[in-house]
Amino acid sequence: MYTQKDLLLQSAARLYTLGVDLEGARETLRQLVSMQMPYDSPQMIAALQNFEELEMQWKELERQHLGLKTQ
């Protein structure tokens, strides 16, 4: 059985990994904007959807992590 400390460390590791993925998605958006890609292009829409999905996952995981910290 996992201890509270184990769960907190696992949560922190997942947050870090997800944060790296989120920053990669953000950078992809920056590159598309700098290439003056139209906002309604399939590439821009897909990149934005990917970023928003990762951001939602990040926020939920962060909420759970902070909940573990306060216990």
C-alpha cells in the first residue's frame, strides 16, 4: 500500500511530465503563430485542441496534488 508521501511524489512526477508536454504544446502554438498560420487552419485547430486538453489535465492534476499536500 502506498503511503501519503509516495502518492505525493508520484503526483509531483506526473505533474512534471505533464508540464513538459504542456510546454511543448505551447511552443507548437508559438511556432504556428510565428509562421502566420491562419487561426482556422486544421493544423492550428489541432494544436490548440491538444494544448487545451493538456492544460485541463494539468489543472486537474494540480488540484489533486494540492489536495494531497494539505492532508
